[in-house]
Amino acid sequence: MQRSTTPVEQTDPQVGLAVSTVIFTLRADDGFGATDPQPGIWLPLVRRIREPYDGLWALPGGPLGAAESLADAASSTLETTTSLRPRYLEQLYAFGDLDRSPAERVVSIVYWALVGSDEAKRTRLGQNVRWFPADALPPLAFDHRDIVEYALWRLRNKLEYSHIAHAFLGETFTLSELREVHEAVLQKQLDPANFRRQVESSGLVLQTDELRTGGRHRPARLYRWTQPVTRPETPSPGRSTSRRPTTSTPTTRQQSEEPA
Amino acid sequence: MQRSTTPVEQTDPQVGLAVSTVIFTLRADDGFGATDPQPGIWLPLVRRIREPYDGLWALPGGPLGAAESLADAASSTLETTTSLRPRYLEQLYAFGDLDRSPAERVVSIVYWALVGSDEAKRTRLGQNVRWFPADALPPLAFDHRDIVEYALWRLRNKLEYSHIAHAFLGETFTLSELREVHEAVLQKQLDPANFRRQVESSGLVLQTDELRTGGRHRPARLYRWTQPVTRPETPSPGRSTSRRPTTSTPTTRQQSEEPA
DNA sequence: CCAAAAGTGTTCAACGTACACCCATGT
DNA sequence: ACATGGGTGTACGTTGAACACTTTTGG
């Protein structure tokens, strides 16, 4: 007798199914009003008010409702916790080790999300919710520390071949502003000249005819994204790198323009 | 009142949790004894024997047992279906749309796996299990067609920066054999000369002092992998690209698994 | 005028690709 | 001898990093 095929009857009732979300934003202050020179990645955590791990901080999340999709659950967690709507949302991974939670068996499907810097700053949080800098997290409950690390890795990775930086900026932005986002996320300095050329030739961004004045230097041209926000809620192979092979290979089939 | 933090109480009992596996192997025959010139990707499917989708083919899988980890569930599905052990196993994605299954609500955590070509050939399958070429699948139940497409994309993607081709080859192999694997998976011809150099400089592979004779041509040197099998069962950021930066900063650019 | 960021140009090394060519074996 | 794949050499175009240099504003 072999196992039956996938969607099937009902699961063992002992296995709980939860959805959690790692929410990122970019902030330039230190949380007390002082302004850092470089912005950094921040994320909201929820203080647990029961066992296990009572008192520790944890990722916002909760059980999956029977009538909500996975992304909806992640999104609604986010809104309930921060009163914000995600500008980007993507599934991260399903964590299901047997010993994640001391007593019960819980599988957590984790999403990661980006929210706007400006909006995040204005938000008032509940009593048991606080923003923390990603590089100075308190002790976390469960395996949430690993989850955050993995989400950070994914964020940094993704930044390099997509326009998720969109989520941190307004409708229009200067290339310096965009570069600062990249520098904050990747935590390294980028050559302004090379960065400019890379972005301009990526096709993700479009010149406007406006300038941003005000700095005590030459005004900077404003740009806008060519496409609206990315919401990869269905994992589709297409990566739309918009690259065309210069010389060769009519590789028969629609050789997907995949990344790695 | 806000949603509580992650691993938590119990889920709505209406939501089922299943684990399915997309199993790939490489075969050179057409299923009837004739030998194709180029091997292709094949995968086993299970014929459903009940509603919904009775009679259609589906991915092997089943409900998650309370005492098994996600990877164990995927692995055991694989063994039950094909009597094989996976040489590679990785989580693909969690599919949880509301309308995946007509009546009930089921979330499927899907894994993808590779099994050895030689082993797969020797295996006898049960009555309701059959291998199909990935490019000629029958109509599939549920959203399994999309899932397979996504898994294929991931396989092709991953082939280029890891040594998962390991799974299709023996302990030692010639560079031609390795190239044939790549050509079969990527479905395009590769320049033997350039392929050789790329692989040799990748550090993933090591020369032996043995040769493979027998062809009516110059004997080919045998190689072996520098590392054993990859089993990324914890999604760790480190990709171990083992690349040495020639001049400047260790910019270890790596590509992410997962979609656009 | 000076500081500072915006924006352009140039050089160089690394890398992928195409392709010519030699090597060693079985028949 | 010759066909066939194993294996080496090389030239060229693209890309990315480094960095010199010009431009335009505010003070």
C-alpha cells in the first residue's frame, strides 16, 4: 500500500499550522530621535505573553484561518501588528522541525515583507510591539532568530536583481537615494558612478524631467520605476531580466531568462 | 487585541496539511526500450483512485504525520512510491490557495528530489505509479502542473551554481558525462571546451588518476566531487560557492533559490 | 571662491563564448 | 588511415570595479 496523492483527507490534528511574517523597513534614526548618518534595517517584534518563551520577543504571526490564503494571513498579520500595508510580500520558507516548539508540533509558513520607511515612522504600535534594528535583536523565541537571518539573506540577495527597493522609496527618487537604500541593505559602500550605470542600463528605472533641488550641490535628476510594485504571490519562473543575447544561440525553446 | 506570536495553540482543524514531492531522474530510454540519443528528465506520478480528480495523475504525497519532520515526510513519500532514496532533497514551496482542492482546504508543502538514473531504471513501481517524461506529462490533478513547472525551473536554476548533478552520476565520471547531464537538464548544447574549463575552475570537482576507456576515441579522465552530497535541509544563507576573489572585496554574489 | 554631490569618461581585469587545432584511441 | 570524442590554445566582446575628471548648485 502506498501513500496516497497530495491534497488529501485531513491532517493529523496534532500538527498546528501557523503563518508568520518578517517585516522589514528602513530607518535612519536610532529609535530615540537621534539621526544616524546611515539608515538601517528595522523589524517589528511581538512580546510573548504566555508560555512557551513567555516574555521573549517573537515574529508576528498566528494560526492560519480556514478561509484565508497564506499570503492573506501574512498580510493581515502585518496590518494587525503595524497598521501598515506591505509594499512587497513573498513567501520565505516553511519551518517544520519537530522540536521548534517545546510541547506542541507547529509548522510555520513564513513570509517576508517590506513596508515604506515614511509610513513606518509615523506608525504607533501596541504595547507589546516594538521595532528593533536587525543588527541588534533581543533574544527571540523559538527558531525565530534563524528565520530572521534567512529572511535578511533573502532580502539582500533579492535586492540585486529586482526592484524591491521600490518599497522603501516614494514615487520618484534620485539615484543617490536609491543607492543609499542599497548601501543600507547590503551594508557596504557603492561607487556612485558605477551604480548609476548599472541602474540606468537595467531597464527597471526611467528618467523623469524633474530635478530635486535643495542640497548645497548640483540638483539631481528624479527617476521613477518602469513597473509598479512587485507581488510575486505566485512563484512564476519568469524573471523578466529583460536581457537579450547580443550575438548568438537561438536556443530552440523559450529559454527562460532565469537568474542563477 | 492583536494576533499572537507564531507557534501557537492549534490551527483551525479544517485546514489540512500535506507534503508532496516532485521527484526527478534522468533517463535515456523512451520507456519502451528504445534508446534516445539525449537523456531527458523523468518523474514519477501516482494515479488517483478517489475523488477529487479520480483517475488523474498527481504528485506523490500525503498528510504530514505528527512525528515526522517535513523532509522526512517528503523522503518517505519518495521511498514508498519509488523504493528509492533521494540523493538530493530540498523544499520547494508551500502551496495554499483556497481553491486548490474542490472541497477541503489543503496546504501542501512541496519538496523536490533527485534520484540516481541507474537506480531509477532498475526500480519496479506499483500498479498506480508510472514514470513520465517531464516534457510530456498527462493532465495532472489539482495545481500539480504548475508545481512541476516551478520545480523544473528550480532544478535548472540550481544546476548552474551547485553540484546537484552529483545525483545523476556515479562516484566518478567523465566531464562528458557531466556535460550530458547539464545539456539534458538545460536542454541546450554546451561547448565542451568551455564547459571543461568552467567546471575545472569551479572547485566542485577533482581530477582522479583514472581514465575511462572503451569508446572508440581517446580515453577520458575521470573526476570526482570534492564534497559529498548536498542536503540543504536547513536553509542556510551560506552557499559555499568556494570562490576566491582575485583582486578585490569578497563580493560573493550569489543567486537565490526561489521565484521572481 | 569653495565644498559637495551630480554626472561623464576611461582604463583594466575577469569572464563567457566561439572556434581553430592537436591528441589518443578503436575499428 | 580515419572517425570520434578528449583536451588545449586563443581571440573577442561584455561586464564590473576603480578612479580621474567635469558640472552645477548652496553658502
